[in-house]
Amino acid sequence: MVVVPGERVRVRGSAKVTYLLVLANTLIYLYTSYPYMFLQSTEESVYSLGFIPALLFTNPIQGVVRVFTSMFTHADIFHIFFNMYFLWLFGKSVEGYLGSRKYLSLYMLSGIAATLFYVAIIPVGGYDSLVIPAIGASGAISGVLGSYLLLFPHTRLIWCMFFLFLPYCIPVPASLFLVVWFAEQVIYGYARLGGVAFFAHVGGFIAGIAMTYLIARRASRQYAYWAFSSLYDWYRSIGVIFTGRRGLGKITKAVLIIFLVAVAAGFAYSLYTLTSEPPLTYIMRAQASSGTATASDTVSLVVYRDGGVEISYSPVDVVRILLGRMQPYIYNPSLSGESLVIDATYSVTIRGLTVPVELHANASYDSSGVILYGSGWMNTRVVNIRVSSLGESAVLGNPITINFELHSERLRMETALSLGGIASLALTILAIISVKKADEVSAFTEEYTYIPPLL
């Protein structure tokens, strides 16, 4: 879906910060993408500038720095284009109304809140997010959208959707588009759809709502006094009475609050799991070689209290094969506290196939039975997936020998995640209060499309 301006909100304040942010993001994208003809950023730049939650616990200074570098890094040309388009579309009016300093504060703090939500929801959204870099200005821009919702809910936008490649465009109030957008982020976030940090969008949007209520109430009262009081009295004296709504309607508020409560429930459940049955969480760095090819990757390893083990997906083939075949020796309570030489021949089940494994390794384990260090070699066979009109089928492929080295590190993150969850829950509650009192903040009613400068 695409949205374009339906009417102009004439705010006399400056939009210089919005344009500077667009310029800064664009210049950084040009730098990170020039090796690929500006079509996409390099993998190196994504991993060196993106926010990786595990860094907050293994290298806190680097983790904090990445909170900010990630806000100016984008994956590809579509990512940067649509983010900057939304920033331009909604940011100009918000900045003109709030003023450049307050607007920049809202933008940056919304980006930080987006990171907070992204990390705090990990117990619900999945621990694989610990090692996946998050990039993009969308968390901060979501804060601008939340602010726009409270300030200008009745401005008209043209909402275009595509059916069979044909556009269908309808005029809608900004509140309808933004509430639907927010609802999608919450639903997709809980559905754990991959590739997008939906709860970062949720966090930025919620922060934008809460901060706008805190910083714009006084400005809105002053705007109302200067812009409307004398005009209202004059029109009333000649028999013209305005009846348009101010702020969000009752249905809009109700829908928003329902989804905000759903977000709050997620953080409440996250806090419950962290206090009642916190899992053991590790990051594992694996280096593996087969033939002349050497590759490495970092994955998350989670051991739940019921004995279940979850290893995050590795896009590196040789690492994924290694970890899939080594699972019986990655977590093994019978080897707790041991340092030993493993010579084992066994089999694992992959896609319904019995796959033979021959393992020789030097390994050491912690007191929980999680491998802390391992090095050696493995003989096994690959599994090939064949796709046909009847579906997918798995068959055993060629033998493969993998030389490897593993290092695991325990992340003691329960306290930090709990504090993050409490902060996110508090911010969500503040946003609920802000929505209920949104009429105090709304810049104008349906009748007024001109906002004078704040004197």
C-alpha cells in the first residue's frame, strides 16, 4: 500500500531538521551501498553498523554506539526510499508544529525506544533476534507517525492499494491510515514474521504518542488561543458555529487502546517468563571449513527449563550443517563440567532422513551441560532438498568433512531484560493515557487547515 498527501497542513515553523535527517540518511546509504551500484548496502556495513542485541551484554559500549549507527543505516534502495518518503511526508508538519529542537528530541528518543522494545520483547518474539542486526530509521520515523496521529488526526491522505496490479485510491483521514498501520505492526510482530523488526516500529510509535502528549499540551493551548479564540468569537457573532471534532474519535481511541493493551500484555508475559522460568541463553561463534572454503557465523543457543534446545538459523551452509549434526553434543547434561575428547559415531534425523555422523573433537562443558569450547572434525553427508510439482522431498547427498572450532558464552541478561520490559510496559501505559487525553494535544479541528506560528 502507498499513501500520498491529500491536503496540505500549513505550518509556518521550519522543517530544516527533517531535511537534514533525510540528507544524512541518504549520504550514509550512498557510502554503504556504492560497491553494489547503490542498490543495496554491503553485508559488512550491515554487521558493522547494525544494532545486534547480544552486543549489549558482551560489549556494552559497542552495543550502545550501534543503537545510533543503526538508525542511519539501510539495507537497500527501497528501504531508504520509503523510510525517507515517510519522514518527509509526516515529519515536516510535526517539526513545524513542535519546533526543531523538540522534534529532533522526539525523533532520537523514539529511535532509542524502538531499540528498547526490540530487545525487551525477545522472550516473546524469539531469542534468535539476539544475533540478527537491526538497521533503519523506521523506529525513529514511527515516533514521528505517532506524533502526527495525535497532532493532525483529521488531515486527509490518499491511500492507494493495489488489486491485480491496478491501483485503487481513496481519501482517508490520517488517523485511519496510522491506526491500521500500527495494528499491522503489532499483529505481524506477534506472528513473528521474519525480516522486519516490527516491535521496533511499535516501540517508536508508542514513544511518539507518549512524548507528544508530554511536550505538546502547552503548545496546543497556545496555538488554540492565538489561532482560534478571536476568529471563533467573530464567527459566532455573525451566527456561524463550528461543530467539527477535535482530536481522536471514540472508535479510533478504542481501537488504539486495544492494540496498546495487547502490547502491554506481551511485556507482562515476558516479565512473567523471566521471573518464573528464565532459560539459559548463550551466543555461539562457529568457524567451519570444508575443502578450501572457510566460513564463520554467530548464533544464539537457548536451553529451556524443560530441556528443550533452540539454536538460531544460520544462513551459512557449512555452519548450519555442523550445528545440526552436533546437537547431541552441543547440550548434553551428562557431560556437565567435563573436558574430554569425543570420538563418536551416531546418526541424527534431518527432514525425516537418518543422517550418519562421525565426530572427533576436544570439548569442554559448563555446569549446565552446554559446550563452551569445541574443536575437531566431522564426517557426515549433506541433505539435498528437491522441489517438484508434488512438493519438496529430501534425499541424502554427497559426503562432507568439516573442520571446526566453537566458542560459547553465557549471557546473563534476565535482569536487563526485566528492566527493559518494565520500562516498555510503563511507556505503553503512558501512551494509553495519552490516547485517552489526545484531545488536549490535537493541533486543530476538522475546520482548520492553517496552523499559525507559536509566538
